[in-house]
Amino acid sequence: QVQLVESGGGLVQAGGSLRLSCAASGTFFRINTMGWYRQAPGKQRELVTVIGSGGGTHYADSVKGRFTISRDNAKNTVYLQMNSLKPEDTAVYYCNVDEDQGWGRVQDYWGRGTQVTVSS
């Protein structure tokens, strides 16, 4: 089973920066897509950004130009650099990893979540 350990969340003022990290450990065959989701109080969980095994990325419109996702395949770790943070970015951020188990079988894994709070 894959276990995801997140870190880097916290409280920051508007305009500040935070860097989230998520390390995958345990037993797995191969990690493909890695990404970040977030869920604000009273709202549904939404995709923030994803990065494929080949390095291709996708960002939600709300974070384009401010957030950057990256990955270190040797460390099985994905990062999220968040700059120019806004109060609307306040949410619990969840790491998501897709495990390729072969023969078209994909298993999703989720981190416990890390709180990001941006004050005005």
C-alpha cells in the first residue's frame, strides 16, 4: 500500500508563499500522475494542479501564474510552490497519487491533508 506524507502547510499573510511537499512511501509498482486538490469549508474538493509522469502539468485557472507543481521521481515526491497567496486559497490541501498496477489498473491514494490558511 502507498502512504502519502504531506508537509508545509501553515498560516501566512496574503501575498506570502508556502511550499508543500508530499512523499510517497510503501509498496507500489509505479507512480504515474501526482497532484494536489483542495477543499475549503462548505465547498467541494477541487483540483488545483496535476503533473504527469512525463512532466506535463495542468493548473486550475484560479492558481495559474501563482502556483507551480514539480516532482522528484527519484524521491517519489511531489511539491507545490504557492506564491502570491490569497485568502481564497485557504483550504485543506490534499496530495493525490495514481499508482499504475499494470494491465490498465489504476489505484488512487490520498494524503491526510494539510491546512493552508491565508489571512487578509
